[in-house]
Amino acid sequence: MAAPARLSLNQETVRQWSVPELVDGCADAGVGAVGLWRDPVRRFGVRKTAKLVAEAGLRVSSLCRGGFFTAADASGRAAAVEDNRRAVEEAAALGADALVLVSGGLAPGERDLVEARRRVVGVLGELAPWAAEHGVRLGIEPLHPMFAADRCVVSTLGQALEIAEQFPAHQVGVVADSYHLWWDERLEADLRRAGEGGRIVSVQVADWVTPLPEGVLLGRGQLGDGCVGLRAFREMADAAGYRGPVEVEIFAPALWARDGREVLREVIDRYREHVE
């Protein structure tokens, strides 16, 4: 049986796979889209990846990631702009639907989240028009507040929208990830606002399981293993007008230790049961 039509497999869910293994596995399972990550794609070759994906008839639902805009010094800002320009070029070469942006955390010694978010806007003012010239749409991804200090000063969909709405919708939108947003009581209203403005560029799903591991980054749960209403989350995005791929993005060493095809079969089954 073919995989659900809207299912996209994010590359990190099967980190143990090479790029060719990812493409072959998805094509064999009838998965129509993949979310790619810059490091493994660059190791294999951006052009080679683009060719392989296109020949397999796959869509690139997103490229992760750009961002980390919050350096407080001029040299740090310049380095961020340069790295993100490269990310835009890679996304364009891959034909990705969106380049996912993680804003970055506080600068060393900093305690001012509002000022850090202002610096995100400042860099986007330079990057967004340039990305649009390359046919690349940027997607601001809010991360759970536990990452505010070191990874992402944008913690809610509302905060992401406040930044995105300072730019044309065809340039900057938002990414809605169930793992990061499931707890927010304003989620439904903010998704509706995002949809009305044509700002939802990507929807991602993973479950929330406890206890979280030390370091927390690799604590995402397989679909159905935790407490997130995944189908309700997808339905809220649909009600807001989103019709694109739904990426399964799970960072979990337990999945990476298993056979990739077995993991993909399980992802497909869990998606049908809990998301579709």
C-alpha cells in the first residue's frame, strides 16, 4: 500500500540513511516528499542530491536549516548572513518548498529576549528579499521555550508571526511543528491568523514523551508514543488553509539504531493511525 499522500519524511528521522538510501527508501514506500538537512546533503553533493531526488519523482518539502541570526557583534552577523545566503542557494538548487529558519539563542551574557528578536528582524531585512530573488521562501520555526536561551528566542507561533508579518508573505512565513507548539493555548488562533495571511510554509509532526533525556534536543517521540493530539494538530493546520506536506521529523537515537526501512514502515503506520 502506498504511503499517505501528504506524508513527507524528514531526513533526520532516519539519520542512519545516506542520501541515496533515503531517496530509494522513500520511492519504494511511495512517500512523495522529503525534508532535507544541509550537512548530509552537502556531504553527498547538492547538485547530485537534487538530480537524485528529481529522478525519483520526489518533492523537497523543506531544507533545514538556516537562521542563527542573534549574534550581537558585527562579525557574527556578517557570518550569519553569509551562511544563510549559502543555505538559500542550496534550497534553490534543491527546489525546496521552504528554507526552515531557527532564529538562534541569546548572545553570551545576554538576558534580553526582545532585543535578540529585534536582531532576527534586522538580518531578515537583508536576507528575505535576496532569498525571494532566488525563488526561496523562508519559514521561521518557533521552538519550545526550553530552547530559548541557546537555540531559538522565538518560542511561540505568535512571536514567529510578529516577525514574519514585517515582510511580504511570499518572502517569509512560519513553520508549525507539533513538538514545539502543542502546549500553547493560542495555537489554534495563531494558526488561523497564519493561514489567513498565507504564512504557513511547513507543518511538522513528532510526539512529546517524558521524561526528556539529558540535553533534551534528542527527545522527540515516535508518533503516538506521547501526549500530543497529532490529528487535532494537523486538522487545525488544515482548517487554517494549509494543504501541503506534513513532515515527520523525529530526533531519536532509538530510531537511528534500527533498520531504516523498518523505521519508515512504522512511521507510515503511525501516521495513518495518529495523523491522517
